[in-house]
Amino acid sequence: SSAIKQSILDKLMVEVEANLGTAMTYTLFEYAKDNKEVFMENQPVNTVTSVSNSISIGTPEVPPSKKKEKKEQLSKTQKRKLADKTDNKGELPRGWNWVDVIK
């Protein structure tokens, strides 16, 4: 309701005035998160019950189409670098992450 919104804004404005002159975006979000129970204690609970009556006129229901996930497209130079790093099986060479003790 608008009264609840106004009370939340009033409480946040008090917090804004306390933090005036500092970076306060994060502080305001944390304040709102910490006090959400206090903000919503007077909020009326709306119970929504929906009854759906569907009449079929002979049209079959079509399920929503699934979107195909696109593979990441690599450029030629990216493919070449990847091929240079790996062997012909696509695996990194043995010892690729070993620490070079001599250096």
C-alpha cells in the first residue's frame, strides 16, 4: 500500500540524513535488508487464489519451444592458440602446471 511505501521511505530518509556526505548506496541496501521484517510488519497479506477454466475448441496445446543454447564461437586465432596448448587429443601436455625449480 502507499502508506507502507511512505513509511519505508521515511525510515530510509532518516538513514540518508545520518549518512549524508558519505557513499551510502551499500549502506542503504544493507539497512533495508536488515530491517525488512520491521518494514513489512504492517503490510496486509494478500491471498490470491486463481481458478483457471480452460475451454478447448479443438486446438492442440503446443508446448513452448526450447531455445537452443549457442556454443561459444571461437575465432581462428583463439582456436589456433588452444590447439598449440594441447596435444591432438585436446589434453594439456604432462607437467604443464609443474613449478620450474631451476628458475
